Amino acid sequence: MHPSILSPVQNRLIELGYDLEETGKMDSKTKKALRDYQMKNNLKVGQIDFDTIRSLGLLEDRDN
């Protein structure tokens, strides 16, 4: 995954209290935090997809 996508995801997970560092790399702590977040939010688990990015609040709402 490209750091331009992964870094904001990591930063948002950190803001939400997950124990990881913003590295721009999909390390084991990031995988665990992402999996935990997805499970808690009834999202597809295992990869960063559109629904996960939207759930994290990383997409602008084009309707407003």
C-alpha cells in the first residue's frame, strides 16, 4: 500500500487510540489496529478499502 494512503489511515487510527506509529508501512501493529477497527465497525476485514477509508472520515463529503 502506498504511504500517501496508509499514513493518513495510521494517523486516524492513532487519534482513535490504537497503539501504532505512523510509518507509512503496513507493519504488524497497523494490521492489528486496522483489523480491530474494522471488526468493531462491521467492515470487511483485512484490507484498506473504500468503506474503511470513508468510515475513518478520510473522504470529503461531495454532497455538501
